[in-house]
Amino acid sequence: MTKTEKPQKAPASNERFDSIQLMRGLAALLVVYVHTPFAVERFSVGSCGVDIFFVISGFIITHVTKDGHRDFLLKRAIRILPIYVLLTGLTFLLRNTLPLGILSDYRASPSSLFLSLTFTQNAYMGSPLIVAAWTLIIEIKFYVMFYIAVTVSVRRRKVYAALIVILMLICALPYNYGQIWLGSSLLPIEFIFGIFAYWFLNEAKRPAVPKALAFILAVASMLTLLYVDHYYFNGTARSLTYGIPALVFFVSVFEFFRGLRVPRFARFLGDISFSLYLTHALVIAFSGYLLKSVAPSMELSGVLVCILQIVLSVAVTIPIWYLIENRLTKWLRRKLMWKPIAKVTSHREGQG
């Protein structure tokens, strides 16, 4: 290599991965949109945000365990449980105190609360109280699988995790996948796509991807995702019809923004994406109810109402994210996570 040549590949050394924050924010906005009346009644698209989230999870979990698995499950629990438990409890309370039809046509039972809080629901027991949280049930099972893999071998954790996921899917075949994975699809394969993305972007010996090619692939893969999403190429093949474009989109966006600055607002949307994912259904339901109360003839499936509900979902999420996911999570990490004990040197030893 001459002095003027650039290395063919730069490692993904930015621990924060700002481009991933951008993708998280976009995925969350897609999920918010798909639950608006406009999307439900006029132009349904956006559930592909879930597939992007799964690919991201596979990548991130592989990355954060590169040095071992100390506090791995505890970190995941601290990140997920506080806001999930509080919002699940709030949803249970509201569904049993507000008039029927605002949040649901049915009251929430104590058993549904228990199943939601223990992540033990499946396709035969109904959805969690926070409907969008069905993905968490799948994701938490993946965390456990990955913990087993990294416990066996940190260096080979990627291969072992992929094998464990595939083995569990095979074991679920007689139960139509629903007993274990909540649904009839092979969605956990998308975590394997994320593991592959980590290997490809950080460890594979390959030439650098030109920015122009990365941009074209990112746009093309997103358009493909929106197409298959709108025409609902779902079912058991979803992990392929959605998962492969989601993988290409993730890798392309990551490569395009390598060395570039991601706008601050896009990074912030990524920061609040989990809170937004959990709170938006409540905001959409309440805003729809209030709009109908004020203007009974208003068409909730209009474009302006859709934009308003998305903006309101983000606005309501910000203080919830700040107080719970940001402040409370940091406090819990300080109190609960393992810290190395510094060696104390006595005054006499210091002089020696």
C-alpha cells in the first residue's frame, strides 16, 4: 500500500453508532404511522419498522458482548423493564377505568396483566396490553439465547447464537411457531441477519462500499420494504420478504454514514425510539377520542390528523423518555450494575 492509498475498510469504531440511531428513529416513526387511522384505512405501510428493529438488535447485541457478557442481561432488563412495566400498568389501569371504546372494546383482565409483565403470552393467548410489545416477547427470548451463546464462547458467540435460534425454530415447528415465538413467521431469523451485518461491517475482509452505491442500495431497499409492506407479503416468509431488504437497508445506511455526521434531531429520534414505540398507541387512541369529542364529523383518517398524531406521539414521548428511560435508567445502572473495586493504596505503601 502506498502512502496516498486509503485503507479499504475502516472499522466501525464509533461506540454510539449514530447511523443506527437514525435508523431506530425511522423505524419507530414507521411503526407509529402504521397505527394511525390514515394508514389503517387508506395507505397501510410501516410494519417493516419492526424488521429493521430486529436487524438492529442482532447487530447491537453482537457488538455489546464482544468483550464478554458481564451484566448483559441486567443491562437489557434495566433498559426495557422500567418504562415497559410502568406503561403496561398504566394501560391496565386506563382500560379498566375509561369508557369502553377509547383504548379497547374489552376490559383488561388480571391474567392479561400477568402474562404481559412476564412476557409469557403467545399467539394463542392474545396480544400484550401494549399491543406493539409483542415484538419484545420475541426479542427477550433472543437475549436469553444470545446469553447462552456468549457464555459458551465469546469468540464464537455469533455462530452459536445463530445455531441456537435455528434450533429453537425447528423445535417450534410442531406448534406452528406460535407457542414459542408468538406468531406463524420465522421473524427470529432477522436477528441472525443482524449478526451477519456485524460480521460484514466489522470483521469481514472486503473493499469499502462506495458512498454512491451505499446510497442507491439504501433507497432501493427501503422502497422494496415499503412495497412488500403495502402489499403485505407476510406469513412464514416474512423473514425473507421483509428481512433481506431490512438487512440491505441497515448495511447500506451504516456504510453511507461511515465518517459522516448524522443530524442531531435524527440521533435524538433514535434515543427516544423505544419510548415512542411503547407510548404511541395510547397517544393515537386518546387524540382520536378527543378529536371526535370536539368535532364528531371529523374524519380521523385524514392526512392532517395523521401528521398531528405522529407529532403528538413524539411530543408526549419526550418527557416520558427523559424521566423514565433516561434519568431512571441511569440511576438504576449506578445502583445495580457491577463496578470494579479500585485497589486502595495505604499511605505507607505509597511512600515505599
